[in-house]
Amino acid sequence: MDVADIPGVPDWLPDYLRADGIESLYPPQAEAVTAGVTEGENLVASVPTASGKTLVAELAMLSHVGEGSGTALYIVPLRALASEKAAEFEAFESYGVDVGVSTGNYESSGEWLSDSDIVVATSEKVDSLVRNDAAWIDDLSCVVTDEVHLVDDGERGPTLEVTLAKLRQLNPGLQTVALSATIGNADELADWLDAELVDSEWRPIELRKGVHYGQALHLEDGSQQELRVHDGESETAAVVRDTLADDGSTLVFVNSRRNAEAAARRLATTTRDALDEEERTRLAEVAADIRDVSDTETSEDLADAVADGAAFHHAGLAADHRSLVEDAFRDRLIKTVCATPTLAAGVNTPSRRVVVRDWRRYDGSTGGMAPLSVLEVHQMMGRAGRPGLDPYGEAVLLANNHDELDELFERYVWADPEPVRSKLAAEPALRTHLLATVASGFASSRGGLLEFLERTLYAAQTAERDRLEGVTDDVLTYLERNEFLTREAQSASERSSDGDQLQATGLGHTVSRLYLDPMSAAEIIDGLRDADDRPSALGLYHLVARTPDMYELYLRSGDDEEYTMLAYEREEDFLGAMLSEFEEGRFEDWLAALKTARLLEDWASEIEEDEITDRYGVGPGDIRGKVETAQWLLGAAESLAGELGLDCVPAIREARTRVEHGVRAELVDLAGVRGVGRKRARRLYDAGIRTRADLREADKAVVLGALRGREKTAENVLENAGRQDPSMDGIDPADVAGVEDTAAGSDAAEGPAGTADSEDQSSLGDF
Ligand code: ADP
């Protein structure tokens, strides 16, 4: 189908697409148009990775742009992808299409987004907007869900499922478009969403799957290609070297961050030899940019590997690290990237070959290694082959012996992806969503609640209605016991349980708006009720760290003992009863929370970032993640304490602002000035400038001295502190004790990892 023949889209679109090299639609895109995706029809498109799903989404959304139409919403699975997708859609802004990204705090309603034509957000964010009665949500005319197969994800799937059900109940005329990787039961998703179905295996570039074993690549068509492994070389290195000989790049998927880093380090010795002079120079520049992002070992290691043409990529990296790596890989400067599966989830980084090195990963629920799903492996494999550049893509698994060769063919190469199944009936998911559904008025009785649940994928898929009803009743009992909602029979004569009227209490409304798991809220409330007026920061950090909303730091060997000791030393600090060592399992979790709490305390005590990454075995992105989650949970604790009339509100606020800025209490005021941050605040403070007000009065020479002679920075800071005349013209920096002059400036990283809103809030889907 020629781009000029697409009905229902703005007049400028065909020229725009042609300018981007798109003359005609790919077959699945054409099918989607024929099915009516630009004319308001609901659509489920199940199409292989990298086969142009984004354009289908764009066509749908653009068909809603213009006079009198509402907003189109694009739901992404990871926060890290929100800005990336928005940046793609911003290309339409020159045609008057406004694009907004909704990340940030859960409790805001984002009213400013009502003027946007396209809004990009995660499902968690959309869910919270609905809970906060964001009025513009009622004016949506189109919703697009990317990677809808993730409804299968135990942790985040239910939110996506419930959110779609709510949006569809709110806007009966809403067009729903859901994009999915190739799955076995796309027809069920289409039934659930009353949608047309495009179910296609078509790819713009041929993909050959296979397994490397011995000295050859065994491909799915039965052919073999010699690919020799040299003495002392790993199979992965052999593939990378072989691909380089053909001027191609290789994406290597591994199962942990540490493995990604180690593999990149080793493969750098292979890629190094293939670089020419110009590549070496340009890579040195990329490496320097990477070092500038943060002062950590991870940053150093990444820069070292990149200088040699190799890189690692995982969710522990700062967003700036990730985009530098992705860009240099797309520019063909970096020859191999070793990644955890986050990269398979939506980042557009095709390469000639993909190696799925690890097809098992650690599974916390069983405590052992478990094989990846076929869907995941196929998504990784789908990254092979760059349209227009490569004749075809090749994706390979690696076998150690003949049996494994057979097994991998059976398990992955020839296998079909698993069907997608709703995970809604799990208790933690229902706990959160049932309270929210009642609090935001989608249901006001038990019967109404069950009726609402009928709109979910779970109901569409299950034959066991009783099970959902049973779990619903358990959850209602829990919510009632914790005073989040009340349940009353309508009248004596209607005392059937279906008629029970449900109403959220004030506390229940707050919990729902704050986006807390009710179990987290209950834990926080218990702890706060137990606290005196001035609970310690560590006590508060531990309280929020042990809620189910904080993802855990794992205990390493030896940690058990260390944190048990700490627990006794700091016994006074903890809120709520201290668990006994003899409560197996739960005590481990309690200690893991203590580890997180001490990380937060270290951060809020101005311990250097690289010392923290070392001490806890985490990346800079993890510190960011923990800090953001703690900030959110402490903010929630503050609201709950206020609601309950407790006196510890100021103490919570202090603990929150300390962790927000990573400073001790005395620096909170200074660090709150934009452009200051933890290191500069400490230097200003040591130079005698103690508050924001001091900044307005202080001797400029001292300010400049404390800020290492950087005039622009100093002017900025003074302006942000509200100083009338911030100019540094003609000012000489004073000698300030303790401030060494480093031209390179190690204070690039003022925040954890130096960047804001880069990481997903929790459940990174990474390990
Ligand atoms: P997916 O979302 O399915 O993983 P993308 O939407 O990222 O895949 O598309 C992959 C690439 O294909 C993009 O670079 C995009 O510009 C290009 N592309 C999409 N549709 C067409 C088309 N009809 N003709 C040429 N290139 C296209």
C-alpha cells in the first residue's frame, strides 16, 4: 500500500513518511490500515520485533489529531522508554502535534497534559492518573499499548490489564490499539479488546535462527556454516570475530549485569584488533563522554570497554550511559554490546548477529536457574539484521554438547512462543487494584466489583469464575480489616453478599491516590503508630524498605552476619516490632530491608557514590532507583502520618529531603537550591554559607571560590537562590579551604548517576 493511500490521516503525512524513506507500507502495516486502524477500529497487531509496529501506532494516533478530537495515549512498558518514544513522536511537532510525557510523581494529576495531542506514559502512571481523577483522561479518544504481551508479567501485567479495562469503561468510544510481539494466542487478546486482529510472521529482513556447536553454525533450514573457535577463545568471541570479518556487529544477551560487564571486558580484546585509526579516535571521544556521566567504577569500566569497541548495557547504567552506548552501536563504532534483556525490550538497536549466550537465569522463586521463555528468546533474536544494511540477520544460541544442540533446537529454534495468560488473580495484584477500583468509583458494591472484573483479560480467559470470586472476598476482608474500606449490607432484607455496599475510607482514598500497595500502607501505618515524635532516619528508611513497594537488595554471603550485628546495634531505631532471628525467611527479608536502609542512610550522610556502589555491589542506576522509591514512599508516609494526626511529620520530611538530595540535615536547605546538589552544598557550607538566604547575601568571591571558580555555575546558583545581581563579572575566587582546583571537575555527578528520571521506578524487569 502506497503511503498516499492511507485514509483518515493528516494531509502532510505521506510527504513526511517519504522524507523518512518510507514509500509504501510493510504488509502487516497495510493489513492494519485495511482493518481500519486509521478509521477508529480497535486493533491487536501481533508482529515480529522490528517489523514496523511503531508506525502502526503512529497512524492510529495521528488519525485522531486535529480539530475537536481528543488526546491519544501511548502506553510504554518501561519508564526508560517513555522519553525515547516521546522523542520519536516529537518529530510531528513541526506539524502542530503536541507531545507530552507523563513521568514523575504518582500523585499528581498532570492537568497540563490536557493540551497535548499525544501523551506517552507507563501503565503505572496512567493507572495513577485515573486514581487521581485526571479530567483529561475522560477526553481520550485513542489508546495504544506497546508490548501488550506483558500482561503476562506477574508483577506489572495486572496494572496494564486493569488500566485498559478502566479506560475502556470511562470512554465507551475509545479506540484501543494493542501491539504485541508474536505470540500464540493473539486472537484471545483481540477478543478481550473487541478488536480486529493482524497476526503476522512477516519481517522486513530475513531472520535465520540457529545454534553454534563445535566448529559450525547449525541453521534452522538444516544447513551448516563453518565457524571455527580458536584455541583459548570462547564461542561468543568466535562469533563476534567472525562477524567482524564481514564488517558486522554482534549483540550478546547474557543473564546478569555482572556477566554483561565481564563479557564486555573479555570481548574488548577481540574487537580492539578490528578498529581502524579513525574509529579509535571517535571511540576515545565516546569513552570520555561516558566518564563525564558519573564518577563510578561502572562508568570507568564502561568507558574502558568502549574505547576498545565493546560495551555492556543493563538497567544499572544511568540513562545517559545507555544512550551513548546505543548511539555508538547504531553508528557502527561499538562492535559488540553485551546486554541483559532490557535492551530487547523496545530499544531499536539492530545488529547483524545476535548471540543469546545465556538461556537460563536465576529464578528467585525456586532458588535455581530457570530457562527463559520462548517469547523472550525470540524477542532477543528478533534484533538481528539491519534492514537496508544487511542481507539477512542471524541469531544463535550456543551449545556445549550434542544433546544441548538438540535441546536448543527443540526448545527455542523450532518452538512457538507461549500463550499470554492474565496474572490478575494473584492476591497482591488484586489488593491494590480492588481498593483503587472502589476508591475511584468504578464499583461501589461487591457485585459491581465482580462486574468490573468481567472486563479484564482474566475473565475472558478463565473458566474458573469461582477462583476470582474467592480471592476477591479474601482481599475485601483484608482491606476492611485494615480500615481501607467499609462493607455494609444495603438493608436487612437484601443481606445477600452480592448486595454488599463498598466504600473507601479516607485512609483508603489516600492509599489509592498515593499509589501504594495497601500492604505497604498497612506496614507504614503500623510502624508510624509505634514511633515517637522523632523517629530516626534509619528507622524510617527501614520502615519503607520493608514494604512490598521497595524492590529488594539481595543479601550476599557474609551479609547475614553483618546486618544481624547492625540490627542489634541499632535496635532503638526500628519502628514496629523487631523480628526474631528464629523466624526463618521473614528475618532474611527484614535484614535485606536493613541493607537497603543503610544504603539510603549512607547516601543521606554524603558518602561518595562510588563507595556506595562498592559497599553494596550495585550500579549507580540502582542508587537512583532506591532513592526515588524511598522519596516516593516517605512522601506517602508523610501524607499518611498527616491523615492520622501523628506528630512525626517533620521528622519524616527531613528524612525524605535528606535522601532526595543525598545530604546530612544541615545541608537540606542549600541542596534544595537548583544547580547546587550534594557536593557543592558541602563546599559552600564549609565556606560558611549555610542557607539559601546566606547565598543571597554572601561575598561573591567566597561563593566563586567554593564553586571552584566556575563563573557560570556560580551565577546560576545565585540566580536560583533569588539573588538580585548574580553576575560574577570581575570577581576573583577567594581561597576556600578544602576546595582543590580540578579543571576536569569531578562534580559532574551531583545526583546519583547524575541524571533525573532515567530509571524505571521499581520492578526493573532486569536482574
Ligand atoms: P518494532 O516497533 O516493530 O520493533 P520499529 O517500529 O522500530 O519496529 O521499526 C523498525 C524500523 O523499520 C524503523 O527504523 C522504521 O523506521 C522502519 N520502518 C517502519 N515501517 C517502514 C516502512 N513501511 N518502510 C520502510 N521502513 C520502515
